[in-house]
Amino acid sequence: MRILVSGASVAGPVLAYWLTKHGFLVTVVERAPTPRKTGGHAVDLFRPAMDISERMGVLPRVEERATGTNRMTVYREGARRPVRVDLSKIFSATSDRHIEIMRDDLSELYYDAARDAAEFIFGDSITAISPDGEVRFENAAPRRFDLVVGADGLHSNVRRLVFGDESRFSAFIGAYLGVLSLPNVSALDGELLIHVGAGRTAGMYGARHLGDARALFLFRSERELVCHHHDAPRQKELLRGAFDGMHPDVDRWLDELDRTPAFYFDSITQLRMDTWSRGRVTLVGDAGYCPGPAVGGSTSLAVVGAYVLAGELARAGGDHERAFPAYERTMAAHVRGSRAAALSAAKTLIPTSRLGVQALAQGTRLISALPAGPSRALLRLTTKSARLYNSMIVDVYPSPPTTSRGAAGLAGDSGNGVGVE
């Protein structure tokens, strides 16, 4: 059975790995010309995603590339003294198994795990998908696939082609995110510097194995700003305006906007769809149920979703009419919980008032100062994300005794029929 996956960031390679383990023939098509190494930002892997990574055999390499961030210094806008926080206590209190890793590093590790069993085609994109499984591409000849999966992120091309315009499903939650790479002139190693003001938060951190650092910007907006997600000059203009005069540190970070080799900017938007499947097509990860970049644990959710989708397809013997509904039922509670957790996290990370700024700084310091037991209890009372990710349980789907005998390629195959192995 031939399955086409669109997107080679996180969900796509994880899905490809597990589908091939279950005996399916998989092709992954990715718009970027090579595996992405565009800077990226730090993402969290919680217990279920770490368990899945361990089953994939990549956990030791994930642990090697962990950012190692264990300290945080919080500067409140208008206050003289910073608040210093022990992040290691907060991480251990939040989840019994957790790692922070750069998104591009994680994507590379998952790609390495899947590349030998699935075929990856870079520098191409899907332009049309017919109900009978015929797929057209920008560059390759048309092909037929039994199933197509969109794992191509918040602005999914597959979702647009099959379900319609993104605006039908997106819900702006009142904030924006910006990330840029810049020189690690402060020699940060394991420390996160944060400046927090009413309606805006800026931070800088460096990972042990990186030669540079990342600056992260979050700011509130009552309305959606006029800005296309590919219009980098406009995005940089908006970022400068939102953080003007916050602090000399932040001004220096913004000075790197015109020199940075990697820049990301987007609204913090949730996708709210009644179903992620239509006919032969389904969606996974941010393409189907993004809870909100930077605030919703979307990376762990994408890893879990990819694993569940592959497992349900295997359990149903490739029958998508049984597998897709089972996949959606299994993920539904996780998705609902992640949406609620994201809304709560956005309120915490970007306080709306000076009182909220003070509460964030002092509350974080209190949790880090308490012994492990009380701090864990306090976090579970005050954070929805901790309860969500610590309670997320997924089945262990057994693999068949034999795996796929190869991958379905785009090149050199006219695809005149639907292949079933």
C-alpha cells in the first residue's frame, strides 16, 4: 500500500518511520530543497513523545542535543532587580520526563531514522489531489497513491487543497511570535534571559552545541495585523514597533534583524477543525490541530499524532475508512486539552498588566525555590499543560514480523495504477 506524506519537519518523518515499520510503502515530499536547517527555536518533548522517540531508537541522540537550559533570569520592565530562577526544578516538577531541543535538530534526528526505509523527495510540492488518489506535483509527473497525509504545518498546502482556505479553521488567540538567530555575544550556556512587560515578552538563550543564540519575542495584539506570513520586511517592522524602548538588551537583539541568517514570525493561531480526514486524505500535527506555536506543546502533540495515525492504519490493515475515525477518536481528547493549555500558557507567558508581570516573576521564583514535592503540586494546580502531558497515554502498536520491501518513488514511475503490497 502506497502512502504519500507531505512535509518533512517533525510529524512527517515520524509518520514515515512508523508506517514503514508497519509494512507500508511511503514517499515523503518536501517543498524545501534540503532538510531544513533554518535556525528554528527550542521545542519541548514531554513524556509520551520521549517514549515514542525511545522506541524509534533516537532518544540517546535527542538527549545529546538537548539545549541544557537550566537557569532563567527574569527582568521585569521598570524594575531594577532581576528574578533568578532554577529551571531544572520547574522542568522536573512540570513533567516526569521532559527535554528541550532545537526544532531543527529534532527534525534532523527523525529524518535520519526514517530516510533508509521511506523515500524523501525534496524541492517539490503537491498541486492537486483527486478523490481517486491521483496526485499532481509542481515538478514530478502525476502519480496515484492509496492515501495522502498532510504533515505540512500550520499553513498546510494539503489542507488548503482538500478542505479549503485556512481562514475557515484558524482562530487567532491574540498574540504573535518572532524568533531570530544572532551571535551569542553574552556567551549564554544553559541560561535563558527574559524581559517581561505588560503585553510583551522577549528572551534570549543559547544551546550548548550551537555556535549562535536565539532571541524569542511574544507580544499581544487585540486584532490580527495586516501581514502575510511570507512578508519578512513587514514582520520585522511589526516586531520593532511592538518592542520599542523595552530595554537596551532587547534593542540590541532587534538590531540583528537585518543581519540574522534565520528569522521566523507568525501569529499564534489555533486550528479548530471538526474532522481532519476527507476521503483518502488526512492531516497530522500542526496541519490538522495546531494548538498555537510556542504555547501549546504542538511538537509533542505532532509526534504522538503521527505515531497514533500509523498505528491505527496498521491495526485496520490499511483500511482508511476504519483507521481515520479511530485516529481522530484517539487524538480528540489530547487535541482539546492542548487547545485549553495553549490559551492558559499564552496568558501566563504574555501578561496583560504590570500585576500579571509581577505575578509571573514571583510565582516562577517561588516554584523554583520550593522542594520538589511542593513545587510539583503547585505547578499541577496552576498549569493545564502539566496535567495534560503527564496524563497523555497512547497504545503500543505492535509491528508486523516483516517491514516494507521498499519505497514508492516519484521519479521513474508513471503511477498508472494504485499499488498494493
